[in-house]
Amino acid sequence: MQSTEQGKRKFKDYYELATDGSRWTIDQEFQACFDWTYDEGRAGMIGLYEKGKQMQWDAQTRIDWAQDLDPLNPQGMPDESLPIHAAACFQSMNETEKGEIRRHFQAWQLSQFMQGEQGALICAAKIVTQVPDSDSKFYAATQTIDEARHVEAYKLLLKKFNAVYPMTKPLADLIDQTLRDSRWDMTYLGMQVVIEGLALASFGTIRDHATNELCKQVNAYVMQDESRHVAFGRLALRDYYPTLTQKERDEREQFLLEASYLMRDRFDAIELWRHLDLPIEECATAMYESGFMDRFRNSLFSRIVPIVKDIGLWGETVRNGYEKMGVMGYADADVQALQDEDDHIARQYDARRAEIARVVNRARQTESSVVAAE
Ligand SMILES: [Fe+2]
Ligand SMILES: [Fe+2]
């Protein structure tokens, strides 16, 4: 899908909708904190730091960016994942027109991943500055480079879609609220628990249901890092929340619930349907009536609910809220098993690429020995 012409374009020229200027600034008021003790820290946290160092990778070389995308369905996702697939306006289109809608919807969703990753990059750097303990600072420093790499990987992938979209309002609102709050644990709660927990579930849908190898691979590698990030939030908050008063915990639960609703509704995509000149009401109706979309939205909470329970924000407010959202079924999911699986799947992609390279090399060697013999 990429021509040399596209290769020369600046990334900002890929935007389908105007952004609000070329920069977004959020006022901050918090204390930068030094730790003179340089304490060894918690074994679990230092373990994550060691893992973070050992598992660094280069998005340019670990992934073969020459792999192609199908212009009519770049990710190779089933149409059921398109929230308006049942709408009459979509059903009446020819294959080329349907392909355009798929490409734009997938690019819009992927753009939210890339934009969210920039949010994660800035939040991770804020945590390095603000968190009191050295072990958390060390770990968060490895996460900061991970997040830069994720922005890079999604940016490279988006260029192949030839379309980029600005951050949606619900995501921008949550990042704004998370960064503006001066309490260090709120950055973790907003970014490490809610945004990253939901992102993991979204990445997982593409990794597990797409048929395009490049799209599957990018998400598998990002997920391998992300599950470490969610584990970090979990470790830090599990120690901290029992030390707070009930009133302070209630306040966190309220924030958590509001953030969960904001994130659930970020898939409305109205600005996208409008941009594609589709009938808004028909699209909105099709989205709300689509059973798949309901299940999809709920499955997004598969990673977040067990973490929230684990860090001890499991009072009545959160339990009632999650009950209403229909996501309580995830409360007892095995977080460790999910993380181990993320790691295993990413390693399988490395093994696959190594095996292909081995076969190609052997074929080349055989060819050159035949030529030499002649
Ligand atoms: Fe990330
Ligand atoms: Fe992350």
C-alpha cells in the first residue's frame, strides 16, 4: 500500500482530520522527588526493572516492515469487528467502497493506539520524576523507552494505512485529568491501570483475530511490553492503597469508574462516520444494536477488572458500577497466566521469523553451490 510518493510525505500530512494546532500542552503542578537512600527496593519491582532492561528491542529491526497490507482490509479483520457492518449504508456498498470504510476505521482505531502511546510516554516520564522510591523510578525509566518505541511502531504501521486520525475526546479528557492531578498514584491509576489495561485488551483483539501478519506481530510485540507495564501499576498500588483512608480510597474508586465509562464510550467514532459522509443516525443505531460491539466493549475490561480487584479498590462503588457495565465476570481472571501468554505469543513471532530466515539462507546457499559447481 506504500508508494515512494508516500515515503516522502511528512507524517502530519497523513491526518484525515485537523488537529487542534500542532502541539497540546497540559499545565502541571507536582513535586519532582529525589531519593537519597538509593534503597535496593522491592524484589518484585527490581525484577520488573531487570526484565525491562533485558527485553529491550528495536522496532526497526525486529519487524519486517516490507510486509504488505491488503488495501481493502489492511488488518484482515472479520467484518463483525466493524461496528457499522450491519448498517444498510455499509451493506449496500460495493467491495471497493467497503474496503475504504474498513481501511479508515482500522486507521482510526490504530491512531488511538499511537496517540495513547504518546500519552503513556509522557505519563511514564512523569512517574520517573514524581514517584518517591528509587526502584519505581528505575523501572519507570525502562517503561519510558518502551513507550517511545510503541509510538514509533504504530507510526510506522499507520503510514502503511495512508491515514491518521487525531486523539478522540474521551481519551484526551482522561489523559488530561490523569496528568493534571498532582497525586502520584493518580497517574498510575489513569494510565497504568485504566488506559493500559484497556489498550491491552484492544491490542489483543487484533493480535488474535487479524489475518495480516504484520498487524498481528506489531500488536504481539507491544503487548509483550504492556503486560509488564500493567504489572508495574499493580505492584506499586497494591502496596499503597491499604495505607490510605476509606475516604481517599472512595475518591479513587469514583475516578476509576468515571474513567472506565469514558474509555468504554471512546469507540463511538461519530467524527469518523461524519468524515466518511455516512448517515450518523443510521451508524449510531447500527452500533448500539450490534451484539458484537457490546461484547467487544465488555471484553475490553477483561484485563482491567482483575487488576482493580487486586489493588484493593474493590468497594461498593466499583463493584456496583462494574455490575451495571456487565463486566464483573472478569474479576477472577488469572492475570499472571494472561501475561505469560502475551510473552509466549511474542516469542513465537520471533521464532517464526528466525525459521523463515533460516530456510531462505539455506536455499541461497544451495543455489550458490549449484552455480559454483556449474
Ligand atoms: Fe505502550
Ligand atoms: Fe505501556
